Amino acid sequence: MFACKRSLMVSALRVIRSNQVVVVSGHGQRCMSTQTDGEARIANILKEKFPLAASLKVVDISGGCGAMYEIHIESSEFKGKRTIQQHQLVNQALKEEIQGMHGLRIFTDVPKH
């Protein structure tokens, strides 16, 4: 699962084809409009932990091997909390999954209504 090589991660090409982003690497192609199992698992955990989330996006940025993810989450549950506190909440929700990751990028925000 974590057999991605850094050179492949760095050299992955993004190609626009039929309005879809396709990641091309040494492991083949993956259409970005479908979620990997890891993306779906992380998204489900975050939906459960942050039921008031106005938006949530989880992307495997390691080319599909599950080594590194980027998370964008906007929730009113972050209101009144500093960024570090918001990120700590996300880290706590993903405590088990983080153990098997190489890295995680977190972007949090409060909905602007």
C-alpha cells in the first residue's frame, strides 16, 4: 500500500481528459472523480465526527497509494477555535488512520453565512 516512490509522487502528471483530472504515474491512471478506499474511509470518519460540516474534501495526494492525504473541511463546529485547535480536532478524529500515513495536510475553516 505504501510502495509509492517519491520520484513517482513528484513526477505524477495531471492530464485533462473529458473534463476529468487523471493522475498518470508508474502505477497506471486513476480518475480523480472517483474516491479511493482510503479517501472514502477518511471522509466517512470526518462526516461522523463533524456532522455539521458544510463542505468536506479528502484527496489522496500520493498518487493513490494512501501515503499522504489533503483534507479541506469547513464546519461551524470550528467556530471560536484557533486554527491549531481546529487541526487538533481533525487529528484526533483520524488518530488511528494517521498512524499508517506518511503525511497529512489539513485546511479548516468556519462557514461564512
